[in-house]
Amino acid sequence: MSLPMGARRAAGGGSMNAGGKVPLGLKRKGLRIVVTGGAGFVGSHLVDRLIARGDSVIVVDNFFTGRKDNVAHHFGNPRFELIRHDVVEPILLEVDQIYHLACPASPVHYKFNPIHKTNVVGTLNMLGLAKRVGARFLLTSTSEVYGDPLQHPQVETYWGNVNPIGVRSCYDEGKRTAETLTMDYHRGLEIEVRIARIFNTYGPRMCLDDGRVVSNFVAQALRKEPLTVYGDGKQTRSFQYVSDLVEGLMRLMEGEHVGPFNLGNPGEFTMLELAEVKSIRMLRFKLPIIY
Ligand SMILES: NC(=O)c1ccc[n+]([C@@H]2O[C@H](COP(=O)([O-])OP(=O)(O)OC[C@H]3O[C@@H](n4cnc5c(N)ncnc54)[C@H](O)[C@@H]3O)[C@@H](O)[C@H]2O)c1
């Protein structure tokens, strides 16, 4: 017999108030949390915040794009564990929450090694784990689910304009499938889920030269090379700082709403503005721009 979700979580040892507000005077009990892709750019910052909050964190990562260095400062902390594991293989861990980030986020990496399987089989495995242990599951999806959008800005109710057969489809369609699986597990199996659609994010530990505009500009500025702008540079993008994203992910996990939620900066920059900001902030003078 399947119990109502709240009862099942309580029975399964998962906290009903998973990480939520605790009455004054009572100490919040630390949670056991798995972060897949926790050795990557966003994941490692999330791990820092969870550890600082007093939780126990297990990072599951195959180091395809992540690095041990990103989490090395937690080695020796009894509340931190690191497991080298590919999420396309099942894994059993007793945890209260699952942040599922494992997936390379830059075109350079996912074109080199198409990652549809990571998004589909990996997500299925982590949803299976959530079901088995009664954990709450958060999927990091992407603004790329909107494809080449015909609506600006994109709201969550927009279904997108996507290409199922392009070189980037392993990422865009993979994440769309991951969202579908997440909602099916939620509706059909009463798993508590959250979906975040992340927009461009930057900050320390992002991969340099990975084909994304901020990291390309930073790498070129560090080498004091001219900054390469594609087209006329008037196309706009929004960029959020990684600590804001991590705050958003944690609030989403602790909140009551499933989503999907767009997480990003509502302000847009042109690529030319970004190039100028980057070279002035990093070097105190303007680097030439090539088109
Ligand atoms: N950074 C962004 O701007 C951005 C934008 C949209 C969505 N996202 C999403 O956020 C998440 C994290 O992105 P990121 O920028 O930190 O990327 P990243 O490449 O730095 O981190 C991904 C991590 O997942 C690991 N990984 C990849 N495949 C794996 C597998 N099969 N098994 C286990 N581990 C695996 C990598 O080794 C890496 O540590 C991803 O799901 C990505 O799609 C990021």
C-alpha cells in the first residue's frame, strides 16, 4: 500500500521539514545530502554551502568535467564524502535529499561526448534512489529546454522551440527528458521533486575556455589577448553569480513548490558590454575586441 507522501517521508526517516524553518531555541538536525556532479563548478559551491549549514554531504562524480581540487578543502571533514561514480550506473545511498547536477554544461564537453545517456539513464537512477529511500529530489535543468526561443524573456509556461536532431540536442532534449521523468516520478510515484531551469552562471571554478562567453573572455583577458565577439556583439544574455544560483537552488529544495523555476538574472547585457566590463575589471584597461 502506498502511504501519503508526508507520512511516507516521516516513516522513511526523511524530515517532513527537510531543512526548513526550525522553531527558535531548537537546533536544526543536519541532513544527509547527495550532490551528483558535486565536484563541478556549481556543485562544488553548493557543497560548500551545505557543509557550512551543518549538513552531511556525499558527492557522486565521475570527474568528466569536475575536479577533485574543487572539493579538496573538505577532505578530512567527517561530514564530507567523495565517491567516484558514473550516474548511469545505479547507486544506493541513505540520504534525505538529492541534488542532481551531474551533467557537463558546456557545448565543448557535451559535443565531444554526447550526454543523452547521462541525462536520461542518470536521472532515472537518481529518481529510483529518491523513491527507494524517500528522499526529496532536485533536478538542475537548463534554459536550453526553451531551445531557440520565439518568446523573450522565457516564462516557465512557454514550451520552447527545440531541435531534436542537432549537435546540442543531447543536452537540450536530454534535459527535457530528465524533466519529463522527474514529473512522472512525482505524479505517478509521489516522489517529492523540484525542477530548476538554470540560466548562464559564472564565478570561481568555472572551466576556462569551455566555449561559454564568460569563461572565454576571462581566459582571453588573463592571456591579455583581444576578446572575440561573435556577430555584431549586440546580442544580449543574462548572467548570474554562482552564489545567487546556489541560494536559489537551496531555497527551491526547502520550499513547497515543485517548479519548474527559471533561476537567472533578469538583467540582460550585450556581448560588447560584457567584453568591456571583463577587460576593465580584470586588467584596469580595455582590451581590443575582434569580431
Ligand atoms: N553553469 C551554467 O551556466 C549552467 C546553466 C544551465 C544549467 N546548468 C546545469 O547545472 C549543472 C551543473 O553545471 P556546471 O556548470 O557546474 O557544470 P560542470 O561541468 O562544471 O559540472 C558537472 C559535474 O558533473 C559531473 N558529471 C558529468 N557527467 C557525470 C556522470 N555521468 N556521472 C557522474 N558525474 C558526472 C562532472 O564531472 C562535473 O563535476 C548541470 O546539470 C548543468 O546542466 C548549468
